Amino acid sequence: MTREDLAQLDREALIDLVLKQFEQMSKLQAEVEALRLKLEKNTKPPSNSSNSSQPPSRDQKSNLPEKRKRHRHGPPMGHTKYERQWVAQPDHIVEVKSQVCEHCQSALGQETQQLVDVNQITELPERQAEVIEVRQYKAVCPACGREQIGQPPAGLEMKRTFGVRLESTVVYYRQEQHMSYERTLATLHNLHGLEISQGGIDQIMQCAGRQALKHIAAIQSEIQHSAVVYCDETGSRVDGRTWWQWVFGSARAVLHIIRANRSVDVIRDVMAGHQSEVWVSDCYSVQLKAPTRTHQLCLAHQIRNLQALIDHYPKYAWPMEMQAVFRSAIHLHHQRDQLSSTQFQSQVQNLEDQCTQLLKCRLKRAQARILLRRYQKYKDSLFVFLHRNDLEPTNNFSERNLRPSVIHRKVIGCFRSGWGARTYAALASVIDTAALKGTPPFLAIQDLFGTPALPLSAGV
């Protein structure tokens, strides 16, 4: 369209033309912005475990160069040799003596033979499930005429179908080894010669869940009265819907809860009006609303966030300097026992001064400004662990306790019902709390069921 063509149009026609062109320009600008964002996204470094919360198992593994430097395998020079300790009292002793001379066939059974070598072999005995039949009798007292019914010992109760060790083994396979129903049935059949149904497994798991739930109140009370609480959450699938598994940890207890929501109500229900001195978590807004006097942000999360910025802008100085301060703080925490009080406090003050200077910077990058505003807002929550001896700089305690649940979710898939999720969380709470006291998982599970029936006591 030329200038002469426009001159021939009246006012209304010009207005319509301008509005139509404005609409076209708006659409084109939106398309350009979308393409720009798409191009910027494609130019960003890929997410990995070093710059995001992505697990290392999802990282893209690159091939090692063929002419790479080969490192020496094996222990370092001067490494103390490790050998299996010999058992002082072996269960069996096998005497291997020559009976006949291989040269002249003379009998050697009565000859004195000299010991030349000793070897110990550790082997698992063949363990088949044993069936114990309990016969209960009654008798009439000749003196008073009352009936007396014999009471079976612990582990042989009349209402019991499975023994304590069998029940503990099933729960151990399902809970700790993340075995499906099919694999649990196959393992029980192949290793123990036991035939059991899925309904029988569910019966055992429900019983374990009921026993574990009796301990939850005491575990929750420990969390409520702890000075330092570590908290984190991860996704969970229950009956085809997304739920959330929460973990609350302290020096004496670990509490797992699976709920349908991810709100602050979960934290309030657990704490029930109590307040901790320090709450260790990531920067999730719900965690920052926890009832506590002060927060300690997980520095591992902050280092990963800064690493993502470094990967995007490799020559950007501010994220590298801030990351170096966080790493130095963690290193200083691990050196606390090797430094005098004066040296330690001096280095703490030095790190805090460096952080203060970095937080005064004026940054042009939008992504960097987001992190800068976060650290300015939560400056008092960055180095709390340097002023307390009972605090860690990261939230790895919670993540370690959640890792088995993530594995369970990947292997099993999801919980079929709410009771399955509650049972898993209750058992995880009991097992992880017992682990803090040095109790192995199997023994922690066995304690829920009572005293094993085998070996049978004398007189039974």
C-alpha cells in the first residue's frame, strides 16, 4: 500500500487499518518472545545433579577418552592389609586325614599325622521353614474343681499363624529391600520352602503397621522437644494420586509422614504448638514458615543453585565468589575440632564479612538478582551452624532418610491404598529411629512382633 492509497481512505477506514495492523503486530511480538524464550532455553546448560536437585542417576554420562591417564588400581601405598578375622570357636571342625598311602596303598588310619594347614569357610546353612503345632490342654483341679487351660509361651500364642522371624523377614523384604509381592513370594519359596499368599503378606504388613503406629507418639514427642529439626519432603503416589512424604529428623528420632498435601499444616500438626531452636531445610516457602526461632538454609542446595548460574554464565564472577564462601564455610565447619577457639572465630568473622560485601553488589543478571535477594533476606540463616556445635550446614540428614523411600517408589511404583502408605511411613519411622541407636533394621522389625518361638525352650 502506497502513500497515495492511504490518502484516499477516510478516517474510519484508517482507524480500522491501524487496529488491524496493531493486532497483527501484537501476535508477531508474542511469537517472537516465545521463540526467544525457546532459543534461550535451548542454549542453557542441561540440568544435572551438580546444578539442580536432579539425582545423579539421571545425569547424562559421557564417554571417557580412549587415551586417558590410567590410574593405579588397588589400595594406596602403605595401606594396612585387611584380612578376614578368624573365628575362635567355629561351629564345625572337619579333620582331613590320609587313610591310604597313594604310593603303596598302605593303611595310614592309625598313624600319627601332623597338622599342616588350617582354613575356615563361612557358609549359610539350608534354612527351611519349620511348622510348630501347638496343642493346648485343659485340666480340672481336684481340690477346687476349676478348669485350668495351659498358656503357651511367648511366640506360640494360639491366635498366631506365622512366627516372629517369618513375619520380620516378610516385612524386611518388603520395607527394606523394596521387593514386590511376586518377588517376595518367590524368595520365600526358593530360600525357605514356604508357600504364602499375597493376602498373607498383607496380613503380616498390617500387623506390623499397627505395632509400629504405637511408637509414633513417642517418636513425634522426641521431634517436638528437639532443639534442632531437619525437615524435607518428596513426592509419593498413593492409589493413583500424588501425595507427599515428609521426614522430620533430630539427633534422637526420625518421623516419616505421608499426607495428601504439601502445606504448612503438616508441619504444624507434627509440632503441635512446640517450637524448635533451629529448623534446617531448603528454601521452600512452607519450610520457612515452620515454628522455630531461627532457620538454617541448606548450603548444598544453594551451591547447586549457584552452579546452575555458573554453568549458564561461565565468566560471571559473583556466583563463583558466593559459592566459594559457602564451600569455605562448610570446610571450616569440618575443621572446627582442629582449630583453637580464637582461630575458629576469626575465620568465621572473615567469612561473614566476605558474604556481607558480596550481598552489597549490584547485579545486572536477573537470575543472579533472584539469588541475591534470597541471601539478603535470609542472611541470618546462612551461617547458623558456625555458631552452634549441634548443627550441620546441609540438610543431607533428611535427604539420606528419604532416599530409601525414593528407591521404594521407583521399584514398587506406588501404594495401592492409604493403609499401605501409613504402614510404610510408620515402619520407616521406627527403623530409622532405631538406627540412630545402633539397632539393625531386622532387629528393629523383630522387636515389633515379640519373642521368636525358636529355639524352643526346655520343657516345651
